[in-house]
Amino acid sequence: MKKASMLFLLVVFLSGCATYRFQWGQPPYEKGYTVSRDDYIIPEYTLGKDNTVPANIELAQSRFKKRRTIVEDYYKKMGYIENHFKMAFWGPCAIFFKAIGGVFRLPFIAISDYKYGHNPEYRKKMEKIEEDKEAREETRIEKLKEELNIYIQKDLARESVFKNE
């Protein structure tokens, strides 16, 4: 019985629950309610037409209930929020294995660092690779933001259809 209760408490405390709070928005969303997840404001939960937020708490809550999972999936793909379970369990394991792998990669890292500091051509090559990587990441995030915006516009269109009925 003790093991079961300890397991239950462990699951409850490390379940990865996020705290959500409805609050009056900060500029440019000061005319309505926004939702924050772990004190990080995510306007897409309650965003309306023309980049506005609802002044009605019930409307904000209904939009939040409909959009929460999809908006969080997009934010996780963009790298803006983390899954609490992943942070508590997967993160430390990954760091441990990266540290072990880093021991074997250390000679290659040292050689690369030496070349970067002493060879201008190599430095330019590495900076170009890094810029390309950042540009690809930026375009990936922009694409995800556009997809999220399309989802929100479809949700608003469905919402307006139900209001008209």
C-alpha cells in the first residue's frame, strides 16, 4: 500500500501539469483577457479578429478550451514552451549521455576551435554554416506561425457561424 501511495504522489507531483491564469492583457492586448501558461502570456489562446482579445471572460474561457492543445503543440514545435515531463525526466538523461559523448568528441571540438581561432577561411565557412542554420530555423518557425494563424482564423470562422445560427 505504501508503494502505491508513493507512486501516486510521484505521478501527481511530476505529472507535468502547467498552471494557466486568465488575466487582463498588457499592451497591445490591454482591452481584454489573455491566458498565461506558467507566467508566459500566449495570446493565441484567446486571440480574435484583427488581433484583439475578448473583454468577456466566458468567451475567453471557451476559446481557451477549444484551442489549448493545438496552440501548445505549435508552441512546442517552435521551441517556445517545454513539456514538464520532458524537462523532469528526459532532460537529465539527455544531458548525462551528452556529457559522456562529449568526452569522446572533445578532441574534435578542440581541433575545430583551434582552426576557428587561427584560420580565417575556416572561420568564414563556420559562420556561413551557422547563418544558414539560423535562417532555416527562422523560416521553419515562421511557417509554423503561419499555420497557427490559419488555424486561429478557421476557428474564428467557425465561431462566427455558430453565433449567427
